[in-house]
Amino acid sequence: MKKIELQITGMHCASCSTLISKALMKIDGIKEANVNFSTSKATVSFDESKVKEEQMISAVKKRGYGAFLSDGKIDVKKQENMQKREKKKLKKKLILSTIFAVPAFMVGMVLMWIGIDVPYRDYLLWALATPVQFFIGWDFYKGTWIALKNKSANMDTLIAVGTSAAYFYSVYIVLSGSEMGQYFEVSAILITLVLLGKFLEAVAKGKTSEAIKKLMSISPKVATVIRNGKEIKIPVDEVVLNDVIMVKPGEKVPVDGTIIEGTTSIDESMITGESLPVEKKKGDDVVGATINKHGSFKFSATRVGENTTLSQIIKLIENAQGNKAPIQRFADIISSYFVPIVIGIAATTFITWYFGLGKELSFALITAVAVLVIACPCALGLATPTAIMVGTGKGANKGILIKGGEALESAHKVKAV
């Protein structure tokens, strides 16, 4: 079995990760496909004799998303920049949406409640709601279309159907000159509130990579290598296997290796938690990013780049943040059935109030819209991955390495340590 990582682009809600995971699992030869919305990555275990990477990328692209093979390197800066771009985009949309939604709320509800009549009120509300519905809310329609193409439904479906029902009903009321109330402000406010939720989500996602960033910051950037009998300083990334490296008192050990000359004591608390320095002599192993306390020594590099102990720890934390806990798998199953059931309940609500109990069309429609919008399963799909990312991140900050969601979830059963 081979394991690879795909970088996914274009995901905009937790349901997208479920959709991509299902698409990958349909391919013969794939044993496991874990798609993490929070890190925008898919970890796939597969039989390379049955399936190729290109088939997986093609399957993801057919679902309307982008995918490319990740080099496996943990580029925190790149992830941070992606998260910053996402946050900036959502912030702009939220501000723009608020500029239209707040006046719509004031004119459509507040002024009406206190008895102030605004001239051409309905047309003004129509003008305020339209850019929110179709320009700012365009991503919800895009998400709905992608889901429909895949014979599925997601959170975007609920938002798009709910707000469109309120908007187009209001257009009908205004154009027909009916005395019944319109609900333009409802669609504008709902889209703004959902965007607020997405923005807060993006802020939380940005904070979860802090643990990895801190670990990467303790790694030394420069190594003193002996080449052709001379000591030269080079970036740690350029150190190769069997390079002879010189470490002086107070310096950090650049990579993992074995001492070939000298004796010293090294602070290994970063790895072991042991506060007292450990005595080291010729033949002993040293670990990258630990601190040399006293003597100078030379060592031969045995593990460099992605193979060093620190890199493996960072990788472990990133994988742990991407792993699904059993409760999350359960939430994903519920999410896949949730949206069609909610749409069915909304339709039943409308039919019951309008045809069964004889209520007016506006009342029946708004009750159906309320069911659609209030039932958005964002929290269902986001609560567990966020908890895992924050939990493993906090653990790493305290020096506790948690191998994955499953270990974290079963830890509550521990009675004694």
C-alpha cells in the first residue's frame, strides 16, 4: 500500500470534503481517503498496481475542485498565506455584505416597527438585497451547482434555496402590487450572518497552525560544515548525508547524527522533556534542534531534511490534525443524509401550513425558509476537525504529542496516568 497527499483547492464548506472523499473511495484500488477541510489536504492510501495518482486528481477535478500532488513538505508559510488570502477575501465580502444588509434591516424592520414610513420602501429594499443575493452570495449558488452535478446536496444548497425563496417571493410581491409583506431584508441578513460564521471559521483555522510554526521556529537555520578541510556555514536544507558538522558551545545541533570527535553535554528537553543536560561522547547519537551546552564536537549527519526527528514530529502533528476521529466519521455520514432530509422537512412544512392549515402564502414560505436556513450542518462538519486541530496543537505546545483523532477521543477513558 502506498500513501500520498493531495493538495485540494476550491473547497468552501465541510460538505465538500465529504464529497471528494466519496469520489476517491469509488476508485478501485483506494483503501482509504481522508479529506481534511481545515488543511485543504487529502491523504490517500492505495494499491499502486491498481490505481495511479493521475486518476485520483482527475476524479477530484470532475467533481469541480482542483487537485495536485503535494510534495509532503510542511510549508507553514505557504499554508499561512493561503489562510490569510481566504480570510482577506471573506472579510471583504463580509464588510460589503454588511454595508447593504444593515440598511436593509433598518428600513425593513426597525423603522417599520417604530412606525416611520420610508418612500419607495420595497424598491429600496430590492436594490439593497440584490447585490447581496447574487454578487456576494454567488459562491453559495456555485457550491449548490457543484453538489447538484454530483447528485448531492450540501450546506450551500440550504443557503441558496432558502434565501432564493425569500428573495424571489419578495420580487413577486413587489411586481404584483400585493398587500402581503416582502422579505428582502431576510435574505440579505441571512447571507451576511453565514459569511460572518465563515469568517470566524477562517480565523480559527489560522490559529491552529501555531503549534507547527513554533516547532519549526526552534529548528536551526545554519550549519557549520567541514568540506575540503575548511569550516563553511551553509543553510541547514543544503546539508547532505555523511557531512561532517562542527557544533560549538551554545549552538543548536543542525540535524540528526553520530558524534565522531569530542565530548559535550546536550540539552535534549525539546525531545525528551528531561531538564538536565545529557553527557555525550564519540559514538553517541545527537538530535537536530537540541542545544549544545559545553564542549565543541564534530558529528556525521545520519538524517537530514524531512527525515530528522524534529521534521518527523512536525509531520506527526500535521497528520494528527488531519486524521478523522470516529465521532467525525459518524458526523460525515449524518451530513450526507442531513441536507436532503432537511429539504424534505421544509417542503412538508410549506405544504402543511399552506394547504393543510390554510395559512397565507407568505407565512408558509417563511416557515419553510426558516427550516432550511436554521438547519445548516456547518457546525456538524466543522466541530470535530476543529476540536482535533486545536487539541493536537495545544498538546504540541505543552510538549505532548497526540498521534491522531482516535487517540485523542479515547483519551477520555484514561483513569490513571
